[in-house]
Amino acid sequence: MKGEVARALWALTLATACACALDRGGLQEPDAKPPGDDSAANDATFPDQGSTDEGSQDPDASDDVRVGVDPDAVVVTDALAPTGDENPSIDGSIDATLGAHPDAGRLPTDALSPSDARPDTEMNTDAAKDARSDTGPLPIVWDGGAIPDPQLDNNDWASFCVALVACGEMTGVSECVALQPQPSSPDLLFPTTDMINDVNNVAPDCQQVAEAVGGGMVCSGATADNCDGNTLRTCRWGFAMKFDCSSVGLVCSSGNANAGCGFGDCAASQEGESYCVGPNYVAECSHGRYVPAVDCATFGGVCAGPPGAAHCDGAGGSMCNTGGTCVGTTIVACVAGFLGSVDCAPFYNDNFTCFAAEGGLPVCAIGQDCDPSLATDSCNRQMTQVRFCNEGINDTYDCTGNGYSGCDAGKCFP
């Protein structure tokens, strides 16, 4: 009797195992075990992971799902363990495992061609190079040729301004004359002497005036300067001008949105540092460009000091930090760390002298009778001359005596 009961229980166990195998996609034949051996039931409940027959999931589809996945991530044994849900499917178990693994969905690297592998690698490398590009001083660009001494003449400058106003490039002679640079200005060489002379030679022909300045069309002063090869294009005065930087021994460089004539581009880490260029010039790194900061020779000195901390120096001069005064027609001022001097009269013309502005550095000017920023240009009664504020004095320019037809609305006209 006991034998019959044992055989019945064994048959029931075998049937249950077959049913479970069928429900999982195919019949798997467990090894025959004698009645009472618990390993038979364990093998039936946890079938071998790799053994499937024709009724199971398509092997090719299974391979597609598993491509690029860490083999250890697909733990089918755990997925098939009893969870309380009725007969979870193999597909669902694999999907759940892929979604949980950090490498899920990634293609294997050998599936990519060498040029396609990790497409962001090249971009990241470029970014890294950019980050490392500012590792030291950039070279100063200078061919060793002479940088001309400034040749400013107030009479020539006034004539230049009269022509620009007459031809519509600028609105007032007073405002234009006020742009004449001081001896320590970085813009001392611009506009070039050649441009000033060219304009004065062709005025009052406005077409030729426009050609002499390289454009002449009215434009916004907020327009950024830019380089066209070695030519600087600018609207800084409210009209289009261009000039060749090489004509004054410099190069045009873009800097950091700071295009201009100078000695090339400098690195961000050099901002504010100064360098000697030749025996006289101090170049300062300003917004990505080596700006020609000051010509030491103008103040009787030479450029000296180590790279990054260059300054003006000279016999009889002393180091300084700030300040300045007038000695007759001469400015004595602290320029690039050097107490140097420049005589205003020969620098502009005999009418110029030194004025120590209250609370500011001394400047070269003719007088202090008018302020060009407040002056209103006008014509004389005969409508032959224009009246304007010329470097601090009320002055006139003879329109008809210089080839213009007359004066109207505070300006000469062709």
C-alpha cells in the first residue's frame, strides 16, 4: 500500500514539473530521480539557464537583446525564482534586468567603426586643448622695423576735422578736434599721419575725402572694430575708416573682441602685463591684444624691465606710481612707472602749453577758454569762416580761403 502511495506521489511530482516547463515556453525533461530525492523537485523548479528547446524564445532575438550587456547583468536564475507572480515570462525578466543595469542599451565598442567609436571623444579632446591653450605668454608679433614717432600738428588736425564735418562724416569741428590724442595716448598713431595729409590734400572733394579715410559712410560708433588681413576697419568715430597697420610698423589682431593695431594677440593669463618691444615701446596685454601702450622715447626714456613687468626708464628719471605737473610748456608725469617729460609746444605747435587739470594729470592744450564738449560751432557774419573750440580756445577756420564755397550751419561746405 505504501509503495502505491509513493508511486502516486512521484507521478504527481513529474506531472507538475512538466506543466511548469510547458508554461515557460517548452518542455524540459528533468533527470529521473528516485522517489524521496528532493533534488528532483529543485531541478524542475529551477531549470538550467542555458537549456531551451524549439518552443522557447527565438535564440536570435535573445542575442539581439543581450548585445552589449554585461553577461553578469542578465541573471536569469534570479528572474525565474518564485516571486509570488504567476509564471513570469523570460522576456519580461530580461527586460527588467536590462533596465536596471547601468550599461543597459549601450552598443558594444566593437560594433562601432574606429572613426565612430565614442563620437564625443574628439570634441572632448578639443575642449581639453582649448582649456590648456592658455598655458603661457603668446609671442609678440613685430618684424623689428621702426615704429614711427608721432607727428602731430594741430593746424593739420583742425583742417582734417573741417573736411570730415564738411563731408558729413562727423557733426562738429569742436568734437572732432577734441579727439586729438595726448602724448601718452595708446591711439597716438591713429589716424595715421598719411591719412591726415591725404584728406587735407583732396578736400573739399568729398568723394576723395571718403576714399582717403577708407569708407566715410556714417555708422554706429558701437560697431566693433575688426581686422581684414592687416587692415583695421573701425567705426569708432561714427563713420567707416580703415588703415593699414603695417604703415606704422604694427599688425592688426583681433584680441578678445578688441581688434586693433598692435603687436598681436596675448593670452588671458597675461592680462595687464607689459612687455618691451624694441628699445622704446611698452606693449600692454589688454583684452587679448598687445596694445602699444606708450612710446618711452616721447618722454625721454627707454623701455626696460623683465617680460610681464616692463616700464619706461631713463637717465635722470625716477620710478613713480602716480602724479604729474607742468614745468612751463612741458608735462612732467608718471608714465609707465617712469617720471618723464614731454614739451607740448614742439609736439603739436607753438601755441600749445601744459595745463594741470584740477584733480587730474597735466595735458597739452592751447587754453582753457572753452570746452569742446559744450561748444556750438557757428559761422561768421560773412559766412566765410567756421568758429569752433580748438583745444581750449575759440578759433576760426577760413572756409573760402581753403577751397570751400562758404560756411553754413556751423560748417564749411564744398
